[in-house]
Amino acid sequence: MRRLPALLVVLLWAAHIVHDAVWLCRDLRPPHDDFAAHYQRAVKSAFHLRHSGRVLLKEPEGLRDGLNDLDDESPWLARAASAPIAGPIALGAQIHVSSSYPPLGYLVAAPVVLVAGEDPDAVVLAWDAVFLGVLFFALFRIGREIAGPWTGALAAAIAGFYPWVGGLARFLLLDVPLAATVSLAVAALLASRDFSDRRGSLAFGAAAGLAMLTKQIAPVFLAGPFLVSTAALWRRRLEPDSARRRANLAAAFLVGLAVAGCYYIPEFPRMVKHFFKIEAGGAVEGDLGRSDWANYAYYPVAVVEQAGAVGVVLLGTALVPFLVRPGAGKGALLLWPAGSWLLLSLITNKDLRYTVPYLPALALVTAVGIARVPWRGPRAAIGIGGVLVLGTIYVHSSWDLGWELLRMRTATFYEHPEKDVRIDLHYPVNPEFVPSSADWKTEDFLAILEGQGKPRGKVLVWSLAIMGEVTHAIEASQVVPEQEYRYGLREGYYSIDWTWKGEPRFVLVPSKHRGTSGARDRYLENVARWESIRHEFREIGTLELPEGFVVLVYRRNEGEEGNDE
């Protein structure tokens, strides 16, 4: 009976994995936007793992050619010669494969790509299994530390059924991994007993470092709980064990620095530059200002969407006993979301994904508050009933995907070194623009393209830019050097081939506004950043969507360098 709560958490984790595996098999949408960018980096990380022994030899032409010749004659000897340095080179290449995000998520994904092939569903399921497992384990430990094992199991169940936790776990995004590693760090912090326990302190340093290696914003969510522990250390500064506590705090800092420093020390200048770029982008796009009260109300109001209406009702029900009844953990669990909400409100650029890492704290507050209800019957009814209702809504909404929404089926061609290859590309247009697929005519789009004349003896090469994000279409060829750009994604997903020269031949620009003017403004807003291509595309037609929305079709001008040649 003592192990039953832990067993239920394991069963909950397994049920999520099975549920998400079936969901991924039925979801035919390709990776897009951030999902596609993270997957592309995972594939590139796998490339570095596979060819790590040669990364060091990219510059010295003679050494590289010599190793290539040796590989042709004696592959086993070439592998033996490069094996001793392959591991460190692969790790370094993965850490600095891109400065956009830290490498932990890709270190998890890359081996899956090597084993399962270039299958986005396999990578997502691996992330799902690893990081949901870490999240549930951490919440169980925190709940058990504060109010017993049943509280920990209840917290894991509530968090797993939050729409913005369980739902986002099915996509290759960093928000759930960050929530998992932050929760693990908080669990270790509580186990340190305000840095009186050496092992707990070292575990906190390591877990905090892993959270930092997941996403740069991790300290925002750790600031509140860390402040509670350091305040307790300050209050006990005159006690006999004060020196030992300070030593444990210093040791935790050094461990965290050792874990995360491999990325942050060389990348810190770029990280600061990226932060100010986000701030500037938010100001340009007209996001809420710091002096606007709506800026500070944005994330608290959004909790209804993130946790669901039932989750918010449970939170409100449990909040009173959580605050009124005596017990440990109040400061850490309250400052975890409150501190991060305040710090994130200082950033004018708003996104609900930013606050996913404090949703586990809300689940813990709910579970601990329910555990502190003084009567056993109501306590059991609220806990069990709440989880059943949350789970039912979660499962039902997971399959209510709106399969009737637009799925644009076209044919994409790209040049292959040996033959022309045709790929059927299932590409979804954002449902924000298209409420129904009934009025979409694929033939209209193909007619626009075919009306421009067929390529002269060459295959047609084009790419799409959803929501006017020309950045994805343009930057795709710049992510990987041409000599390493040799992997393509499986049929039905983004097609990336080393023979693609980078410039898209056609660009689709959906508009957030009715009529063509909004789409043109959106297009110009994006392409204005690249002066060299500013005048390389011209509008060749429009596609009318339901309710007056319009998609503009742009074509690259004849005579420009790239795929037209």
C-alpha cells in the first residue's frame, strides 16, 4: 500500500505515452514553425554524432582528404583513428550547433534520430517519455516531501491533464522539458532543507544546470523558490551550522556552473543580444507596455486556458486550505509562479508558452490544498473527482482536432543528384485563417503556378511560408553548411535536400486580416529584413479563403540566381 501512489504515477506516465503515440500516428500534420526548427536541429545534432570524428578536420583540406581516402580503403582503420576524439567532438558540436537554444533537448533527441531514423514522431515520443517522466517524478517527490505520497501522485495527475502541459508534450517544443527540469530543480532544492543537506544541495546545483541547458529563461522560474531558501539561510546565519549551509550553497553554485557553463560562457554575448532583439520585436509589434495594467493581468487571466476551467476551479477550491492550514512549502510553491509571473511581465513580448514552467506549481498548490482539507470524505471526493473530470476533458479534447480543418495537398518537386523525385507534401494552413476546407480549391493554386509556364527542362522547386513567415523559407538553407546539408525528412514533412540552393521559388502569404492589403503588409514586413531579396519576388495571384481571408502567391523573378537557373 505504501508503494501504490508511486505505482499510480508510473501507470499515469505509461498511459500518457500510449495515448500520445496513438495521437501522433493519427496526426498527419508536418512540423512547422518552432516545431520544425527544433526538429531540424535535432537532425543536425544526430549528424554531428554520426560524423563526429571528422568535424575537427573541416578546415585542413589535406587531413580531411587523407581521412576520406583512408575511409575508402580501410573504413575500420579510419574509424579507429578517429574514435578516441569522436565523443568529445560530438559533444562540443552538439552544444554549439546553434546559439538559439541550449543543447539538452537535442542531446536527448539526437540518439533517437540515429536509431529510429528521420522520423519526427519518434523524436517527439522520446521527448514525451523522458521529460514527462522527469516532470511526474519531480512533482511526486515535491508533493511527498510536503504532504505525503498521495499528494505527490495527485499533483502529477493534475499537471499531466493540464491542456498546456499534456497537450504541448506532443510537440517538439522546449516548454514542457523546461517545466520538467525546473520541477526537478525545485524538488532537489526542497530536499536540500535550505542547504543543510550536502547531497540535496549538490543535486539542486546539477538540476538547476540542466534546467539552464534546456532554455535560457529557466532562472526566472527558479528565482522564487531559491529566494525562499536563501532567506531561510540568512535567518539562521547565527546558528552553529551556518558555515556548512553557506558551503553547501557555494558547492551547489559551482556544480550548476560546471553543468551549464559549457554553453553559457561562450554564448552569453549572443544570448544578451537575442534578449534585446525580443524586446525590440515586441515593441515593434505593438505588444503590451510595462505601464499597462493589462500587461500584468495577461498571464493570470490566461491560466484559464492553460490549466482549463476545471483546473482553475480546483485551484480556487484548494487555495483557501493551502493558505489557512499550517504546513510546509508555502513560500516556495507561491513564489514559484508569482515571481516568474512578475519577471515575465517585464517582457513586453507575450506568449502563453513562456509560462508553462510554472503550471506544475499550480498543480502542486492544488494537490497540497486538497490534502489540507480537514475532512477525509470531501478531501477524497475533490481529489478523485477532480482528476477524473480533468482526465476525461483532456482525453476528449485531445481527439477533437477538427480533422475537417484545411489540409492542403499539393505536389512538390526538388532536384535530386540522380533523378527527379516527387514528394506529396501535406501542409496545413493555420486554422486561424481557414475555418473549413470545403471552400479551398487546390486546383486554383496549381493553376496559378502552371499559368506561369513550366520550367525549361528542369523540375519545379518551391517552398511555403505559412503566416507570412518568410524567415523560415529564406533561412532554411543558412542553418547548415552545404557540404553537411545531406539529410532530408521523410515523405509528408519538410523536404530538405543538399541540392536545394535555398531561395524559395514561390511564397504563400496568408493574411491575419480580410482583404489583400494586410497580407501585402505582412509580406513586406518580413522581407524588408533581407535587402538582397527585397525586390526578387512579385505577386502572381491570390487565393480567396472563407470569410474574406486571402492568401497572396508570390513568385521569384525570372533571371535571378538560384532555382531558376
